[in-house]
Amino acid sequence: MVVKVYGPAYASTKRVITCFVEKEIQYEVVDVNVFKGQNTTPEYLQLQPFGVLPVIQDGDYTLYESRAIIRYYAEKYKSQGTELLGTTMEERGLVEQWLEVEAHNFQPPLYDLVVQVLFGPKLGVVPDQKRIKEDEEKLACVLDVYEQRLSTSKYLAGDSFSLADLSHLPFGQFLMTGLGKEYMIRDRKHVSAWWDDISNRPSWKKVLQLYPPAV
């Protein structure tokens, strides 16, 4: 059974698709245009009651929230493709720890920057410069912690690429391209080397080539 993935043009869906490519999972995409309100139709809301992307359908099994999805499939297909959860309980603990850091510390200010700078103008919203400055300051503090961590570890959870690193790719890409704030990565030696490593993985390059961003 091929897994259906909704909304490939959007960042959080790319998190899921990249995981699928790494795990060699067959999938098909279903386009959903947020700017046209296709995520608020009755049909979509039956799958995802909050109207958020992504959601997957795997036969009669439906799952949403991108990090829940990648955890599920990395476990379900643990012996297939790239090992993304670690090989010991201790490694798994670190993967989970840094996934939580990404979700609660890294993405929130960066997501808000994307909304303010990229999505806002499309929706007729005037960017709040004070808020943008605050988001940049919060993100800088997070990246300083990453710089320290990556000075002693090749990847966030240890010596192997994992979901913890993969999960940073979709929104990290905005820093390097759409937002024009690549200096936040480049000014930190170890973060910069880490980003070059993970962003040059064939899986991520394939996803970017197949599914151009919505903004």
C-alpha cells in the first residue's frame, strides 16, 4: 500500500517526505493549496480536523503532525533504509531530546519569521519589525546552544544522522534562501558545517527538486 502525503509544497510536509526517502518508503503526494483554502474543505477536515498540513493516509490508517509521522515510520521501518532513531536506548533518548528542542526552541521563532516575512505579504499582513527582531534574537540564542553541542558532536544526537537533524531541514532552508538570513548559520562554524552536511543529503536535494516551496 502506497502512503498518501498531503501538501508537498509546504515545509512540514517536506519533513515527512524526506523521512520517507531516507527510509525507502513508497508514497504519493496529494496537492493541497493553503492560499486557496483547500485545507479548510470538509473533505480535508475529515482527515485533519485542525486544517493543518501534513496528514498521511496509509490504507485505512490516518496520522497527522509531522514529527509524530516521522517517528512512527522510522520505527515501523526500522530495519529498512537509513537508521534514524539510534541503535541503543541512550541514542534514542538523545534523538528524542533534540527533536523536542527543534519543535519547541528552534522552529517557533523561525516559523514566526517565515509568517512575518514571507507569508504575511501574500496575505496582506504588514510585517511587525519589533516581532521580527525578537524572533531573530530568540533564534540566535538557540543556534548558540547548537554551536556548542556541534563542537563536540558531528550531529545533534551523536555521530550519526537522525530524525533530530532531518527535522531541521524544512525550516532551516528558509534561513538560507527565502528569508535571506543565512548569516545566522554561516557565522557559527560548527552549525555551518552541520548544515552543509545535512542539507546535501541526496534525500533532501531530491525533495527540494521535486517539490518547490509554496513561497
